[in-house]
Amino acid sequence: MIIIYCGTTNTVRKSLRRPGCLAPMRLYHLTSRKFLKFHHIIKVGVTVETKHWKVTRTGGCCWFFMISSRGTVLRAGGRQLTRVLGGSRPLELNIDLHNKVNCVRTKATESSDSALSCAPPSFMPETRTMYPTLEKLGLLSATHIRIQDMARAEELVTTIVGSGFSKLQIIADYDMTLTRSHVNGERAETSFGIMDNSAQMPAFYREEANKLLAKYYPIEIHPKMTEEEKIPYMIEWYEQIHKLIVKCQVSQESLKGMVSSSNARLRDGTEDLFSKLHSTNVPVLVFSAGMGDILEQVLRHFNVYTDNVKVVSNFFKYNEEGVMVGFKGELVHVFNKNENAIHSSNYFNKLKGRNNVILMGDSLGDIKMAMGVPQPSNVLRIGFLNDKVEERLEAYMNNFDIVLIDDQTMDVAGSIVGLMK
């Protein structure tokens, strides 16, 4: 029997009646894939014993569970500890909260997103045995990485690595996925932001664009609203900003200067990753709800817009004088990336046989980008959680295989590709 502790405040069904009960928690049985709910979080130093359980809170956000079966996996305070037990005899454990060696942040407790629970290296051999590829990539010891289903992530990564470059394709969002979300303590400019903050744009544009951003961006990332509720607002936002840009009579020649004077930066390691993908002929689809003309200039600026890269986005329409007069094709917004023409074209059919996908995005809407990939497929979904962590973490963990919290690098994707042959 393998059981994982997930610190949550979900509704509980069974309660152990002991003094010091503070909040609910739940246990996840990997074999049956069901939650075993019981209600007991004990005070530091207190031990509760039942016929089948011994539970000890050793300090901080740490709990230790003993099960009179073959083994357990413990998640405590967002960390995972593994121990295969020889029998039902209780095992004493002292956890050093200040020792951050071999810690993994797989899920945070509601009360604290930064709590640590660690074990000495000798205590975690079974974690490495169970998830050797994730361990080799360093995903089990990184404090900013959350993985809800370790078994699924291990299987996907192992399959992708083992199948090689000929079976792989990359699908990535652009804004705050390929690009950094902040640079030197300041928010990095998106494809929209480059234009919003450019000195080449008239003052009325910047003022109106910032008002629209302040109104609609909170709706886009609102954790309580459904996607269906958000879509009308997103369409309204995009239509208004598009009309505003047309009024500015933007010239095609001005875009290069806007990009070079911006603070837009690719995530650290993106150039190396794209270079490897180009040299191994791996197709890359950049799927963006931003400004296609702007992001293409950014990709060129950093020398990653090679012949294996295809961009699907909102592109400007120009008149004979090179002045922007509208947009081409249908609107691409953050929640309709599965409906775009790319999915009804022969793009994915031309990539027949490349059924292994590394998908990267920073929005829940980005998980739809791979819906056109022929089945069966192995899609590893990597989510960049850039802000509003406590509000959005649970939803990201439910939808992405790997969640990266405030990670300004491409290290995870780069490491996976680095293992491939």
C-alpha cells in the first residue's frame, strides 16, 4: 500500500477525536487512486496511534506517518519523503527544518506556501528508485517545482527521453512562457507591453491601453471565474485594443526599434534549448494570443527564429505604405487556442509520428494547444506559475504535469532535451 499525504482543507469524512485537532488533511492511495480522508493535524510533539497508524508531528509543518503495511510515501508541508517499512514496528524520525538538502516542493499547505520539510539523503533512496528520471533531472530536490502525480510525470518524461528527437515536437506559448515574467525586479514587457510602453506610440494609446490592462487582466487570471465566463471579456479586451492600435497608424519599420528598446527577455537557457531543437530538426510551434509581428521581432532579436519554428498569433495587416490597418484572420485569445485554424490545417498531420510533445504555457488556456496532435500521444504539460501563486497553485497542479513557480529559466525543458539522443 502506498499512501501520499496532501495537506489540504478539503471536506473530511472521518475524524480521530484527539486534543489538538486543528485542521483537516487527506491521504491519497496510489493503488486505488482514491483519497482516504481523515481529520487530524496534531500539535508538535504529540503522537496519535490507532490500530493501523502512528502519526507524529515533529515540528513546523512536518508530520510522520507509519502504516502497518509494506510502505508509505509521505507529503508533509509540501515535501515528499519516502520510506519502505520492513514491518509495522514504529520508526522514530527527527526532521531538521533548517536542512534543505533533498527537499522537494510538490504541493504547498494552504497556510504556508514556503514551509519546508526535509530529510537527510539516507532517508530518500526509494524516491529515487520510484522516479529515477525525475531524480536525474533534479526535479525531486528543486524547491520551486510542484508535481502532483509523480508516477505520471515519470512515465511521460521517461517515454519522451527514450523515444528520441525523431518522435518529439514542442508547443509553447510566448508571453511569460518563452519570455521572462520579470527582469531585475521589474515586470518584463509582453508583446502587448512592448507596444504599450514604447516612446514611439502616442500618449493616448499608452493611457488607454493601461486602463484596459487594469480592467481585463484581473479577469483573465481570476481563480474563481470559469473559462466560459471569462471569454466574452477577453474578446471585448482584444477588440478594443486592436481598434486602438489601428488608430495609431503603426509602421512596420518601427517594430524593430520598439523591440530593441524594450526590456523583453527570453527565459535563461532558451537560446541553448532552441539551438539544440534546431540542430536535431525538432519542430517548434509558438502559439500566442499576443502580437505576432512583435514576438517575431523578439525571436529574431535573440536569434531563435529558425526554420523549424512556426508562429501562430495575431498578425497585423499593412497597406501599401507599410502602415498597420487591421489584423489578419481570426482573433486568437488566451482561451481559444484549441479553435484556431492551426488545428484544422495539416500542420499536425505533417508531423505524423511525432506523438511526443513538450507543451509549455503560463495560462490554463495553454493546455489546449496540443489538442490537434494525433492520438495516441504523450503530452508533457509544463506550467509556469508567475504570480498569484497561492490562489492559482491548485488549479495549475490539477492541469499541468510539472508546475514551475517563479522560474525565469528554461532549465526543466532544457534538461529533458539534454537527456535525449
